[in-house]
Amino acid sequence: MSRLWAFFAGVWLVGSCLPQAAESALPIPRFTDISVEAGLRVSHLSSPEKRYVIESMSGGVGFIDCDNDGKLDIITINGSSVDRYRQGGDPMITLYHQEAGLKFRDITAEAGLTTRGWGMGVAVADFDNDGWEDIYVTGYGGNVLYRNLGNCKFQDVTEKAGLRVGGFSAGAAWGDYDRDGNVDLFVPRYVVVDIHNLPAFGSDAKTCRFRGVPVQCGPWGLPGESDFLFHNRGNGTFEDVSKKAGVDDPEHRYGLQGVWADYDNDGWPDLYVTNDGNANYLYHN
Ligand SMILES: [Ca+2]
Ligand SMILES: [Ca+2]
Ligand SMILES: [Ca+2]
Ligand SMILES: [Ca+2]
């Protein structure tokens, strides 16, 4: 009987609270697409036909205040297609500077963000602590570290910094895992793809079919790639500490993105890594 009372009391409470909650609820925020008026007009490059696993991945977006004027500027990352990549690829980044009145201006060329390829992700941080935010862009065939020289002028310092990661990486995450004041970089990688030798759509009865229906090949059936953690030496260069730190992914799972956060509040940033089609990693620091 007491259970019944509890049940009815619960129903009554819920029922009596609902109108009150609705009355006191704040108005739901509404969003309006202002991209065209704001000047954000770049076309997003992707391959809707998705013939190959690499064409199932496209570009993301990010914010940066590249001139320290207190207003966020926008980075959009451009994907590509197999045919376009074979001919040199597409500009990996479009950078929009935020002007007055919520208007944005494409400053990619004058900013020196000229590298072409197949862009996928972006991670922004001031890796050299000079007060200017820098850009790490990921993708297929070679990631790029752009150092902000000031006022949104960038220089490709990838080789000098030791961050020329090849292969297929969708994401990256900055985090100062050893708390020495210099931000470090984690770069998970996805799957081995040879763009000049791609398995044809539906070609393999085991790995290119889903319940009998022909699909793109992979990631199943294709080898995965290892992950990277780069320690920032504080002098503009990085060292590969992936193995030493235990985050190199010897099983070669299909890594997509990593996130740094101190989940147990012990002061040390921990790392969570998402893997496609397999268990994710939670690395306790
Ligand atoms: Ca700005
Ligand atoms: Ca910087
Ligand atoms: Ca560090
Ligand atoms: Ca921790």
C-alpha cells in the first residue's frame, strides 16, 4: 500500500510540477544562420559519393584570435577528393578575420596559410608562449604547424618543430601533460590509406560489404595506424615520446580524436582517445 501511495504521490508531484516548470522556464534560445551576411562564403569540400574510406572524412572548424583584438576569428578546414588530392589537393585552411559589425573577411592568402592537401581537423594553442595563438592542422598526407608571427601572419614551421606527421590523422589535441608550462601535442591516427592504390568500392566480399550491400572498403580489413604524443621542449621543437609515455597505440586501433582533461582532479591532465569501431582509450596520467 505504501508503495502505491509513493507511486501516486510521484505521479501527482510530476503532474503538478509540469505546468509550473513550463511557466517558469526561460525562453529557448533561437539561432539564425547568418553565415552569408557575415561573409562566411567558402564552399565546404567533401565527397558525397564516399567511394573510399578517405572520402568519408572531411574538414572541421575552429576558432582563433589570431590578432589578439579580443574578437574570435574563424578557421574552416577544407577536405578534398581523391581526384583533387592526386592533383595537389586543396588549401587545407580558410581563415576568416572578424571585422566590425560581425563581418568576416577571408585573409587566408595574406596570412600565408598556403599548404595544400586534405584537411580534416585543427587544434589551436600558443605552443611557443609568445602571446600569439598558433595553428596545427591535421589531415591526410602530412599535418602542418603554422606559427603565428603576429597579427595573423603565419609561417609553416612543421619541419623545424619536428611535427611532420604523415598518414591519416583526423584530429589533434594540445595539452601540457607534464605541467612544465609548454603545451604538448597528441595526434591520433586512423587507418593506412595508399591514395594511389585504393581498394575499389564493394570489391572485397568480406571487408567491402555491409550485410551483403557493396560499400566502401575500410576501415575494417585495412591496417590501423599508431598514435603520437609530442613533448614540447620549449625551444620551438618537439620530441616524440609516444612509446615512452605509453600512448602510441601498439594495437593500431582506428584513432580519430583525443581530449585532455584531469578527470580525477589529481592535477595531472589525462587523455581520452576515440577509436572507430573499437574500444576507446582512457589514459590516466
Ligand atoms: Ca581577432
Ligand atoms: Ca605562438
Ligand atoms: Ca609540457
Ligand atoms: Ca589526472
